[in-house]
Amino acid sequence: MKKILVTGFDPFGGEKINPALEVIKLLPKKIGENEVKILEIPTVWKKSIKKIEDEINAYNPDYILSIGQAGGRTDISIERVAINIDDYRIPDNEGNQPIDKKIFENGKDAYFSNLPIKAMLKEIQKAGIPASISNTAGTFVCNHVFYGVRYLLETKFKDKKSGFIHIPYLPEQVVYKNNTGSMGIEILVKGITIAIQTIFEYNEDLKVGAGTIC
């Protein structure tokens, strides 16, 4: 049996809901013999990483997958890389707004996901769900958490793997946002469930092209 911790943020930026949190609430508790545990995290500088670290110590998962809202995106975006920078365009949920600050002073400039991101992509697409590999997780709390967890795994929990997925708005969030992408909750739950199942099944990633030209 393997265990995965799946995190989702609370609402931020004036939104009443966060699709990441709504999706993880609907995930199965088990996939095959493997265990899925969810964790709501605050959209808050530093506190978000600390809550995940505490749960890693308590639960001891094999994998950590964080889910975040990416308003404006139109598919399930599997993130490749996190960068060591906080540069918040808006304040977080406690009013923090770091500008051009390193997340960890002794961390590398960037860390790559060590989940099977190409396999996850292909399995989600095989189910008829739009998905892509993303090469930027932004510079807000999503990247903060993606980088922070990878840093923790590189320095404290070296036997574990982690990564990040961005998902679009839910349809009810874009009623008054013209020409803005969204995806239904059932499709999102199915896509994330497939991603988790793939994480459990693949020890090594596929060697297939999924990059961008620019």
C-alpha cells in the first residue's frame, strides 16, 4: 500500500470558492489498495508550507500532490518546475505581499517535479480530458507551495515525491467573466483521480515530447 497527500487551497482573490478545494473533497479515499488523504491549506505565505510539513510528519505519505486554481487556464495543467521567488501581484489571505523574495534562502533557483508528469498527461488525455504540461506555476502562493514542498523533500524527506497541478475555474465562477475558461467539477475530479492513479502506477516517467515552442 502507498499513500498520497493531496492538498487544496481555500478561496482567495475575492472568490467565494476554490475549485482545488472542491475537487479534493470529492476524491476517493482509496484507489485500489492505495490510500488518498486530503488537506485544506491556507492561501497564505509560509503558513501553507508549514501546514503541509506538519502533515507530512504526521501522515508520512509517499507522495504529495498539491492542487491550485489558475483562473484563465482552460485545461488541467501539470506543472513541471517551481522557482525560488515570491512576487505577489495581490496580497494573500492574511495581507502578506512579498515582492522579489526567495522562498528559502538556501534553496536552489528551481526544483522540478519528480512525479511522472508525462504519464499523468497522457493518461488524462486518454480519458478525453484536456490537459497540458505547464512550465510556470506563477509567483503567488501556488508556486510558493510547489517550491516549498519540493525543498522539504530535497532537504528533509528524500524518499518522497511531490508535484503540483493547476486547474481552471468552475463554471459558476465565470458567469460574469466573459471569455474565460472553466471546467466542470465532475471532469476535474475524474482528471485528478486519473493523475493520482498514474502516480501510484508509474515508478518512472514516459519519455515523450510535451513541451512548447515558446
